[in-house]
Amino acid sequence: MSAVAKNAVGTRGGVGKRQDQGLNYYVFHRDTLPKTQPRYLTKVDQIPPEVVDKLIDMYQKDRLTLMQIAEKMGMEWWTVKEVFKKHGIERISLTERAKMKRAKDFDLIYRLHFVEEVSVQEIYQKYGFSPPYVRSVLKEGPETYKSRSVPIKMKQDKSGS
């Protein structure tokens, strides 16, 4: 018997209390410790397939960040990251994500500004796109975004020349 087990006082159910130099120690026997879950069974493995599909959809189609997805789904961002890692979803860099977002918004912004002649400030007020963002989308130009549905119509000079 070990020194700890010999000095254990009042052992009940495999737990004993020991006093040594005025300090209290609790001794636990193996059979009373809580059972740990196997390492292969993690939170990621418990996520249903339909939720995984929704997470992937939000990331790839809606272009949401890990934080935004986690917030909407009520989970931690690192859990979303682990789900993507497990399912082989390649992470998109912030630069690439910004380009994708600008490409997605180009048709609307182009149509509003050049076809409907809405000012940059009005686009900001009505649609929430900041003026610098609108300018950067328009500055990059149509050649940057291959999948445009709106034909290019350049703003004509109002002086008539």
C-alpha cells in the first residue's frame, strides 16, 4: 500500500481525505474518476451532415467569414475551422475574399451608378456600401469581373461633346 493510501482518513467510495502538515489532500482512486471520451469523438464529429452542408454553403456561396458563420450558427469559430479542415474545405484568404465580394457586388453598383445615375453617397445611404468601397469596385473596372450581366454603358458627358 502506498503512503497516501495508508494515511487516508474516512475513505468512502474510493475518495479519501488526508492531512499532512496542516494541508488537506484528497485522494482519488481510478474507479471513481470520471470516464473520459475517446479522443476520436470530438465536437466536430458530432455535427450533423446537414449543418456541415449549411456551414460550407455560408462560407463558399455567401462569402461569410468564420466569425460570422460561428455567430449565426451559435458555435465557436475554431469549431467551424475544424469542420472545414475535416471536410477538406480550402480556406480563402482575406484578399481573395474581398475580390470575390467586389465581383459579386459589381453588377449592382455598376447599374446603380452608371445606368440609373445614382450618386456614390446615395448608394451608401440606400444600400450600405461605403463610398470608398463603391469607388474601389468601380475603379477596378469591368475587365476585372468576367461574369457581368449588365452591358457596359459609359456615362456620357453632359456638355454634349
